[in-house]
Amino acid sequence: MLVKLAIKRNIKLFPLYKFFLEFRPMLPVMILFTNELTGSYAVGMAVISAIVFSQSLFEIPTGVLSDIIGRKKTLIVGILVDIIALCVYVISIFYNGNVPAVFIGAVLQGFALSMYSGTENALIYETLDQLKIKRKYHHVYGRTNTFS
């Protein structure tokens, strides 16, 4: 009974997780930051492109990893890698805006985003399946993604 309550609580907390995952005010600042470093807005856009490219590159390997280690652990690893990426961005500031460090942070952030990508949907589906209410998947999924 306690396990079932914990699972239901997870579903209720998921929109909050999704909001904090998607709230990234640093991306516009990153473009301005890299422009200040290099004098080029193109480098700022290249950093964002590196995030998107690395996310698509890591999509399949992280999906397999999610199947192996489990959904919850995959989300935790993604959050930790995202924090490391943010730390790399901050460290690059202290080293006079080391542009290669910014790109390393972008690749790490892309990896973290690929960890979240399908894992969130699979976690919601599997949780609802455990609660024997799979038919509510679209309702819960829609409610969860209103924050993104």
C-alpha cells in the first residue's frame, strides 16, 4: 500500500520536475556571453547547435542505458550530468571565457538532455501500468507536458 502511494506521489511531482527541467534562462545569456568572449554571435549559436547535435547523437545509447539501469537512475544520472555541464560553463568564465570549455559543457548538456528525452515518457507509462491505470496515460502525459 505504501509503495502504491509513493508511486502516485511521483506522478503528482512529475509536472514540477518537468518545469524545473525546461526552465533554462541561461541559453539566451549563453549567446550574449559567447559574443562577449569572441565578438561573434555565431559562436553562441554554435554552442546551442552543439547541445542539440550531441543530444541527437546520444539519443539511442542513452535509451539503451535507460532500459538497462532503470528509468529513475537514468533521470538521476541526467540531472547529475546537467549539473556538471553547468559547472563547466561557470569554470569557463573563471578561465577568461575558455571557448573549448563552453563546447565541452554543451556536449555534456546535450548528453543530459538525451538522458531525459524518452525516459520521462517511459517512466510515466510504466508507473501508470503498475497502478493499473494505463488508460490515463494521455491525460497524465498532457498534464505533465503543460510545463514544458
